[in-house]
Amino acid sequence: MDNRYYIFILSDSLGETASHVARAAMNQFLNKDYVVKKYNYVRDADAVEEIVIEASKHKSMVLFTTVMEDLTNTIVTMCATHNVICHDILSPVLGQFSSFFGDTPVRKPGTMYKLDDDYFERVAAIEFAVKYDDGKDLRGLKYADIVLLGISRTSKTPLSMYLSHKNVKVANVPLVPEIQVAKEIFQVPKNKLIGLTNSPEKLNEIRIERLRALGLSSDVEYANFDRILHELDYAEKVYKQLGCPVINVANKAIEETASIILEITGLNIKLK
Amino acid sequence: MDNRYYIFILSDSLGETASHVARAAMNQFLNKDYVVKKYNYVRDADAVEEIVIEASKHKSMVLFTTVMEDLTNTIVTMCATHNVICHDILSPVLGQFSSFFGDTPVRKPGTMYKLDDDYFERVAAIEFAVKYDDGKDLRGLKYADIVLLGISRTSKTPLSMYLSHKNVKVANVPLVPEIQVAKEIFQVPKNKLIGLTNSPEKLNEIRIERLRALGLSSDVEYANFDRILHELDYAEKVYKQLGCPVINVANKAIEETASIILEITGLNIKLK
């Protein structure tokens, strides 16, 4: 038996809820040496037994999100039999909802993703973001919910993709001092425009890294400090001219910047 | 007071964990007319009070994921004072982890996204998927973890984007009977290739919809049944020639197909 902690995650479907909760909890404990083992689509007692026996060989905890009552009871019983700590994530919440709604849950696994209007809207938003990435086609700007602007390496693409998963149609356009700002950008309503910026140190670091990845020498103008300051200065002037809000992405995760953007633009986002 | 159910979701950070759990639970109750109100970055008693008072005006339940003990206690107390049902999602899990690790949680909000290697790898994977979408640049194929093939409307783009959020580098290439399969595809290791297909009825439906969205008449060849059968037949032959697994995406959510792809390719995915 090794000395590490093992976290077993069991789900009767894709396992996204269980992973989210497990990660949120684990992040509250520092410096732990743990191994995560994830099992999706667990739907019968045999599969449960196999996993619990595996868990019993280590210092393990089993976290699970299953909705079928029989299966849930099986997991609890088998963990007790094999002396494995286990935690049921969903049952307490289902219980609360049950009394709130005055109704019983259907207890049917895999109802997480319905192929409904909301779903198809999301797929369309993702395709939109890919199509109108990097100023590829400016005709898309007038259909966008949000237009992101920024010089190279200000997270335009990952932000667009992340927001598209929230059913938001995002286009992004790069700013380059040598290329005039397209007239289409001036036609975008102010409340849809977001200017992105970054710290010069961060940009220098990321661009050197990027050149290295491309097998190029780091003394190319792209990563040059003066060049970066020139670009940032240029972007600032464009943002002033457009009168759009500016977000500095330095030291922010994509998820955090995206959340700020949704806040600023006042987009009422449906629950994902 | 209207007659609908109100679900208030409170989080001290981005609220993704709370949303996931709430959605998983709500999907187990059918035909409920409910309103979801989401509050992120709730970090002080004043904010809590305002929300709980708002909740008390409706038939409400408060779900929350907060890690600071004071704040958690404030929510519970205020909900009790205002007669609002509330449910603490995270505390029971933190308690379990506490005994498992024999340690106390740091109780610091917003530690969900660390700007670590894993994070930058994910951003790189997203950029990769955008860059090598739709066969735009076949030089990317040799760096991909997965290469998706398929005729038009087989979910290539949304699948690539979804998988990229799981740190997987995905390229996708369209199959068109009139265009010869690129030699680069034959150089991709078999275990990285996935063929996508769809039912002819579904393709017909989606393509008519797409033409309509583009303002075109639905009798264009693109949506024609014979044309679709011809394309499907062609794709089948290519997949046989390549010897790659084939997934039918009809009636499957992106998340489900993605999960099958990860299973087939045996990619060991880090916990997201």
C-alpha cells in the first residue's frame, strides 16, 4: 500500500458534477499528495464492487453522484463492508429539492444534457466564436453579443471560446498598430465592446515563450519590450477613442475575466 | 407573490460548482416552473442579507457553496430568520475531506483556478483547436492528440472545442467526396483518428435549418437527401480505408460523444 491519498469519483453519467465538487473541496486542502480515479457511467452492482475493492487497497475515499436509489445503497453498503470512507454528493440535495417541490425525483441517470433549444444555441455560439475568431470575418461583428479587442497574447481566443460555452456569441479582433482599426468596429454598440490588455512584463514573458515554441529566436521584434509598450500604448488610444471598458488579464484565469465581462456587459446568462 | 419556485444560488467565487450541483438536482424533477437566480462573488454579510430578503419574497430555496466559515454561518442564520429553506453544498464534503486528510481546509475562496502548468496547457489546447479547425492547416495533424473526421454537420467543431477544454489537442478535418483525402491524414496514427457520422434524417433536418439561417432556399444540393446519402457512403468508405472507429453523433449531446472519444482513445484525462 503506498502512502498517497486516493480519491475515487463515481458517477452514473458523465461525472462532471462529481468532478466539480471534488475539485472545489480538494482545492481547500494544500500540499496533499493525492491520486484521483474517475469512473463514469457506473450503473450496476458489479461495477461498483470492482471499484470499491480497488479502493480498499489504498488510503481511499469514494465520492459519488448517482441518482438511482438501488445503486446509491449498493455503494454505501459495499464501502461499509470494505471499510472505505464514502460520501454521497447528490442525495442530500435531492432530498432538499424533494421537500421544496413537494415531489419525488425521477432518479433517472444521464438527464444532464437535453438536446433542447438551449443546447443547439450553445453549439451555434461555439461555431460562431470559431468562425469570427481573430478578425477572420468582420461581417460577424454585427451579430455578436460581445466583441473582444486586444493586441497579441491578451487571451482573446480562449475567452471567446469559454464565453461561447455559456451561449454567448463572441467575435474577437486583433489590434495591430500598423493596421487601421476596421470601420466595422466603430459600428458595434459601445456596450458590446471590451478592450483587453495585459502587463508589459507578462506580455514579454509569454511572447518569448511563444517564439521559443515556434523555434524562433527571442530577439525578434514581437517580444521586444519597446515594441510591446508601443502596442499597449496604441491599444489604449483605440480603447479611449471607442470609449469601451478595458480589462487587464494579467494574473487572471480565463474564467475570472469571463465572469467580469458578463458582469460589465450585463448579459443575463442562463444557468449552464 | 407569484406561484413559481425560485432557486437562489450563492457562491463566494465563480459559482460553477453550485450551478453544476443545482442543475444535476433540478434535472431530476420534471415539469417544474422555476426561476434561477445566481449570485457570484458573495463575500460579506450585507450582500447575503440583501439576497435572503429578496428570496423571502418568493417560494425560494437557497443553495450555496461558500468556504469561509463566518459567511456560511451568516447565510444559515439569515435564512432561518427569514424562513427561507437553504442548503449548504460544500460543508459536508469539506468535513469528509477534513477527516480523510486529517487536516483542516484553508477556507479561502476563489482557489478554483490556479494559473499553473495545467491551466496554460488548457489555453494552448483551446488555441490549438481553433487553429486546426476545419482542416485549415494540415501541418497541425502531427501534433494533435485526436483528429476528428466527418462530413458537414457531424459536430466536428463543437466536439473539438469541448475536448480542448479538457486539455486535449484536437484537430478536425472535413470530408468532401469531391476533394481527395489529404495524405497527412494517412500519416496520423490509427489510435488518434475518429470518424464521425450522423443519421441521414438528422443531417437533412440540420442542413435545411442551416440553409434557412443563411437565407438560402432549402432545395440546394447541400440538404438534398441523395447528396447526403452519397456523402455518408463516401465517409464510410474512407473510415474503412483508414480503419478508424466511427461514432454516430445523432441524438447524442457533445458531452456524451466527447466522453466516448476519450474512452476509445484511452486518453488519461486529468481531473478538470
